[in-house]
Amino acid sequence: MDDAISGAVETRPGLTALLSAIESKPFDVLIVSEQSRLARDTFFTLTLIKRIEEAGVRIHGYLDDSPITLAEETDEVKEFVRAWANSAERKKTGQRSRTIARRVVEAGRRAGGRLYGYADINGTPDPAQAEVVRRIFDERAAGKGLYVIARALERDGIAPVRGRGWYASQLQNIIRNTCYRGVITWGAQRRVKRKGKIVYQASPENVITKDAPQYRLVDDKTWYAANAISDQSAANTWRGKDGRLKSRATNTNGFLLSPFLACPCGSPMHAKQSGKGDKKQWLYTCTRKHLLGKKGCSHPGRGIRVEWMDKSVLKFFEEALVGHTVKAALQEVLDEQKAKAIDPKPLEAEIKKLQGEIKRLTDALASGELEDIHDAVRQRKAKLEHLQGTLSGLGAAKEFSIETFATRLAPVLADWQAHLKKSPAVAAQVLRKLIPTRIVVETKPGGGWTVRGDCDYSAILRECGYDAVTNLVNEIVAKRNRSRARRGARSTP
Ligand SMILES: [Zn+2]
């Protein structure tokens, strides 16, 4: 069996290999040093012994030269006691090492292995590494991104902590470590066993901090400045409970809507400063007009005040992100689906017609006729796929409970709304999910403007865990493309 892997881990590769090998019974006796070498969890050990024995293999422990068996009733009790004793011993060992680690920390020393930046565990600096640590803190404190810092370290040929390169997560671990400002923090995480694996869990209630000035490599001011940047960047990203990014960062150049607006001429809009002195203001204007003048874009108006536009779009989505709006969108689709489910014949007829058309077109293609046929086939195939999806989704509509859905929807919407208000950077990430294509802003000749655009709620619906009704969600997206959300806006003064 595994030579170097502890009996405490139940997913050892050797164990897996052994268990699958046992099925074909390639040997009669399995020799282990002692029972604890099989596994250290009491019940798992018993199950394991049972499985091996049932496959017709005997187990022999060579340390006490005795068989390990559950054959007799008394054996079962004996092995249980042995397994339990081993497991209890392991827990005690764990507790012992935790007690020792705690004592080490209370004495003002780090518990655990050598840390990057130091030559030993007592805090003697490694001059070259300590210099790198200071550089990382200085650059982060100056506002640099972790990615930028990592690439610069690699460019300068600085050996990474381990592996072949510098990673943002390593840099973040360095920046978050209080040891570099001479304070030891211990017990922020605890080891727990889950599904046979050791995992780490936050345990803020057990944290001990201890001044240990001999470890200091960075002054307090730099340490806190670097951490403030990291806090800020955490506040500007939108992550789920599992820590995964929910939306990619959106470069707004400081203006919430610059990635999302378009002029009716098709050009994107950007923010531009206009006016002088007291009249100075920021406007979203047509980029093509800005570059080419009237030749590029003939639409009237100099632009729309950034603050008005931001405010009204945010307000629109805050209102849109309430249960009844999203529910109503879904209800409409459901009703349509239900109507189709009662009578799927028209849908089936349409599918048949399309299939016939595709066949005829493909035949024509085979005889080497028009190039346009390719497109015609492609279009029909896409439509066919959509109709078939709708047809197979019909059953789902009948069983779909909008009320159950609403209870799942509420917390998701609350989260989206909260993030819309968090910071402009995060709001832009939320909008990125809701606005599939740029919204078109049209200036009206008499002053004022209108906004035309699409709303995509499918990401919200997906987040509610309704993968089973993907077809319905697709239907919403398709519907969105047909009927566009329109709304007017106030007149500019
Ligand atoms: Zn334009």
C-alpha cells in the first residue's frame, strides 16, 4: 500500500488501486504493519476490513503478528476497539500539536514552516527575499494590481515562492499576512474533516494575535496602505458566496455607462467634458461624431449629461430588479408555453415544414447550385433547433411553479440590487449581466432623450437554479429579441 501517504486520508491512490484489485483476487493475504495502516476512521476501517475479507483476502498485521479479521463476532468487537483506539489516538495527536502550536504563538514565535522573506523560523530575514516582500508591499500600496506586480517580478527574473511564476493569490497571501508587520495571527482557520478529506474552515472566534517585532519587514503605514488597496479591490468585485467571480470587471474609465451606450448611428458613446468655468460638465457623446464631425454622424445634440443618464438608468434597473417584474416576464413566457402545450400541433407542423425545406435546399446544394443556399439552410437549421427546444420544454412549463420560483428569486434579486448600489465598478458588472447589447440613446429635436434597449433577465433566472428550464430561459432571450423594452425619459432643462 501507499508508503508515504498517511492512513488518515481516505482517498489514497494506493487504496483505490487495492480495492479494485481485490475484486479480481490476485493474492490471498494482505500484510500491513498494523490495523491503523488501513484507515484511521473507526467505521471506515471496519467497512474496509469487511470489503477485503468478503473478496476472500485475509489481512495480517505483522507488528503484533495477528490476523485482522471480522470473521467471528468477538473479532468484530476486537477490531472495533482497535479501530476506535487508533482514531482516538489520532485526534489526541492533533490536539497535542495544536496545543504546542498555540504555545509557540503565545511565546511570540510563528507556528508552522518557514515563511517567504525569512531565512529560518525565528524571523531572521533572508535579505534578498525580504527585499522582494518590501517591493510587493510598496507597489501594492502605490495602487498597483496584483497581476501587474506579478508580471514585473517575473520580468526582473525574481525567483517565485514556488513553481514557475508569481501568482496573484501568492501576492495576496503575502499582503494579507500580519507577520510582515511583526504581528503573528494564529487560528484564523481550522482543520476539519469533510468526506474523508482535510479542509480548512474560517474560525474567527479562535484567533490569537501576538506582537512579534523580530519578524517585522514592513512598516505599519505601508502594510495598512497595501491592505487598503486589497480591501478596495475586493469591494469592487462581485463574487458569489463560493468566492468565484460573478461578473468580469468592466472597464468603465470612471463612467458607469460608457460600455453600455450607443448613438442611433451605431457608434458607441463615450464621456467627454464640455463647457468652461461654471458650465463645465461631463456628457455622453457619440464617438463617431466626436472623431468625424457631422460627416460621421448626423444625429442632433451635443450629448447627455452623465449624471442624469447614470441616475435614470440605475433607477430603471433598481425598479426592474424587483420580484414582480422578473416574475411577470417569466409568467408571460410560461403562459405562452402552456398554450402551446395544450395544442402543440402548429409547432409540430412548423417543424415538419422546416425539415422539408432544409432537405430540399440541401439537395439543391448537392447538385452544385447557388451559394446563398448555405445561408438559407443555416437560418432554417437555427430556427428548427429553437422550435425543437421549445417543443421539448413544453412539459417543463406545466410542472413549473411560479410561486416556488418566487421564493428562490427574492434573495437573488436582493443580492443583485445591493450590488447595483455598492460602487460604480460593481454596478457596471451587474449591468454587464443585464444589458446584452448597448442601449441606444436618442436625443429628441425639442430637447430630452429616449432610451431604447434590451433587458436580459436570464442570468438571474439561471442563478435561481432552474437549469431544468433552460428552454424557458432561452425562450425569454428569444422573446427579448422580438419585443424590446422601451421607455421614455424626462426632458432636459
Ligand atoms: Zn452618432
